[in-house]
Amino acid sequence: MGAIGSEWAASDPIAALTWMSQLSRRNVKTRMDGKSGHDSLLTVFGTWVGESKDAARTWADALPPGDLRDSVQKQLARALAEQGEPAEASKVLAQFGGAADPKIAADVAKSWARRDPQAAADWAIAQPAGAAQSGAIASVVRTWANDAPKGVGVWLAQFPPGEARTVPLSPTFRAAVHGCRQKPNG
């Protein structure tokens, strides 16, 4: 299904993705390895976002509620972040609230932190408490600490001791903070 969908999508992405989504909704096993076409659909969709973001977003927003729409929206967020539009990606993730995929939230935060760490940090801390927020904060801190450890140190210092500092302190987060203290530059 992936090869056919990819070829078809080059000339008519809406028709190709509609066909792929119908197969995906039926859980049709279409690949030699026994996986469903869901992954192929997301790959083709991600490519389309890169070629025609507005049309792809319109198609994604028109999908009926359900698992497929959620997966496509998450792929949209991921693709937007990869293309340097993390603010747009965060708007897509906002529809999931506290149920946002922690991996995608971390990917968006990382992409954003590469361009504007302060804005990424502000966005991450404003997310609903939970795994997605913790992952986003840790991702910002790791990315920011690599580029400007003093900047991330200043940002962390603004929080009083307590929950805002300790809730997201996973081992990965602590390692990033420790790493930013060890770097001489930044």
C-alpha cells in the first residue's frame, strides 16, 4: 500500500490518502511484514505536509474524530516541528491537552528550543502537568544546555524551590541540568 499510495500521492494526494485511510480504518494488512497501512499513510501524509502544508492541514482537520484523525494530527505536529514551525505544531498539539503524546511534545520542544529556547521553555512550562510536559521541559533543557548552559540556568533559577523545579526532574532532566553546570561556555 505504501508504494502505491506514495506514487499516487505525487499526483493526487487527497485521493491517495483517502484510499489509504479507508484501508487503514479497516485494519487491512497490506505490507509483507504484516503491519497495517497506517504507518504508510502517516509517511505519505508527512511528505504532503512538506509540499503543501495548508492543503494537508485542511485534509487532516476534515477527518472524522477517532484514532486515525488523532494519529494524522500528531503526524502533522511532528512534520510542522521538523519544518521549523514549532509554534504551529504546538497549536496542533493543544487539541490533545494533557493527553498529548509525550514523544511528540518532546520533539516539538526540541525543535523549538533550537530556534528560540526561551519561547520553547515558556511553552513547555505552560503545558498541562504530566508526562508530555515533563518530556517537553527535559527536551528544552537538554537542547538549551548544549547551546547556552548559562541561559538555561537562568531560566531554571526563576522557579522557587518546590514543585515547578522538582516535578519534571527525571534522571534525564537532572543529567541535563548537571551538564549545563559543568560547561564553561554559554
